[in-house]
Amino acid sequence: MAIPLVVGIDGSEPSLEAVDWAADEAVRHSVPLHLVHAAAGDREPSDVISAASKRARERAPTVQLSSEVLHEDAAAALVDKGRNAFALVLGSRGLGDLAEMLLGAVTLAVAARADCPVVVVRGAAEHHDGRLGNIVVCVEEGEGSDTALQFASLEAHVRSCRPRAVHAWNPSSRALTTRPAPSWYAMEAHRRPPSQVLDDALRGLAERYRDARVSSRVIEGPARRALLDATSEADLLVVGARRRHGHPGLINHALLHHAPCPVAVVPQIGPT
């Protein structure tokens, strides 16, 4: 039996938008859809599950659908479900006056700990239905981009489009004042040009998947701004989960809160 795509729901409209996105994704990949509600607050769990299930059935009537209510912390419940999931899908914010702050806590906790890709459904409706035909994947220095590239290639394949790999670098990191030593990244960029970083990452993908076809682009400037600009007309942004001390990293944190399209945070294989 195929492992399911898991959606965290709380009864809010953004979580129902996540159900829509996940239902479409389940159709693309021919996987079951599983709705999870960690019961908290004053809304009836049965109402939350009923509304989300109805939405999923209307969106994807052929997809195998299941649901459950868990009486535990939302982040812990989702991380646990992610141990046997194709991906975890969350809305861009939850219920209440502190919705965005609370979502940030749950989302960052899940992104930092989940064993599977975590997709946060952000942006306007035109970025949700796959009509733009544009998957952007962030390639970083080091080995952390392999699984992100693999996930982006799979997403592009089921959407019949070509992924676009972007590597951003900031030349200002080389600038020296009176006598400071250059940064590690500046020294690496001197020895290994940014275009080589991108070429090496894509070579590894081609060796693993011979039919992989990826366009690429090196952008000069801060990574956050480069990625936000590159995704202005994207269906999905894929980034690697470069975790440090239980956090998904400053760049990923910013993208999860400001990207104009859904963001997939893909964990690395092996130790981080």
C-alpha cells in the first residue's frame, strides 16, 4: 500500500486551502490522502474533520481518503505521522488572533524535525493549481541540495514541466575592510565559482536520474531576495532542510513566511 500524503488541519480557511493543494498532489502521485487534526481549542473535532473531508472528496473524488483526531500537541502529532508519509502539508496560518505566530511555531518545529518533505501552502490561488508550470529549487553550497533536487525533479515530472535550479551568491561577502580574514564562503567562491557549485549539484542528479532535465541559473545577491524574486511566477519552491540546533535555518524561516507560492522543505539524507 502506498504511503499517504498527510495534511494537518485546524478548521481555518488556510488549512482547507492546504487540503485542496494536497488533494491535487495526491492525484498527481496516485497516493492516499490522510487528514490529521490535533484537537485543541473550542472547535468540535468532528466539524473540522467533516468540513475538510468534504472538501477533499469534492476536489479529488478518486483519491483514497482517511482521517483521524489526535489529542496531543500539533507539531508532535504531525512529526510522528511524517515518519510514514509521502509528505506533510500545512496551511499558511491557523485560527486565532495570534495565528501567524502560532503557525510559525508549529511549522518551524515540524520543518526542523520531520523525516519527510514539509509543504507549506502559501500565496494566491494562481500559485496553487499547477497552471504556471514552474518549479524552482534552491541549490546551496555543500551536499544539502541532493534530496531537494530529487524532490523537485519528481514534482516537475508529474506536472509535465521542467524544474529550474537557482543558486544565489552574494559577492559582498568577499568585501574586506582594513584587515579581516575573508569569510569561509568567500574563500569557497574564490576556489569554486558559483556556476561550478550549480553544475556539480546538477551532475549528481544526472548521474542518479539519466533522464533528468533541469534548467539552471546563478543569481548574484542575497539568497532570500533572489528566491522570492525567482518564485514570483512559480507553482512550488523546493529548499533543502539545513537544520541547525533544531531550527530549519534563517533563509527557510523567511521563505516559509514570505514566499509567494507553496514551499517544500525537504530533509537531507544522513546527518545534518
